[in-house]
Amino acid sequence: MYYNDGMAAPISIRLDDDIRSILETEASDHGVGLATYLRQLATEAARKARRERIRKQSEAVGLYVAGNAEARAFYEAWGTPSTDPS
């Protein structure tokens, strides 16, 4: 299980000179330092991975429901939520 208490944890990575130069140029073009740019790239990649994992899990649930009469009946009985607060 993943736990995030809101505190950032530093990490150390090794980059070859060519890759570091490319990333420093990109960071500069975006008006940020290299560490900030790498943090932005990592955050974007993590969010994309999480969305993809959720999409795959949702697809698996949909396939299960489509192939299981009891599951379909459950969802049909459950119905669509109402926007009426009463």
C-alpha cells in the first residue's frame, strides 16, 4: 500500500552528460530548474500510469459484469443515481 504524508522524499539519479544537457535545456526553456523539471516529468508520468491502471481496472469490471448475469442484475437493480436530494 502506498502512503503519502505530504512530505517530499529526495531521490538521487545518475544521468549521462548528453541526457543531462538535453534535460537542462528543456528545463530552461520551461523557465524552471532541472530538479523542478524532473519532478514535473515524474509527476505527469505517475498520474498517467494511475489513470491507465484505473482504466484497465474499470474495463475488467465491465467485462466481468457483461459476462455474469448476477452482476448485471445487481447493476440493473442498483440503477442510476438521482440528482434529487430528497
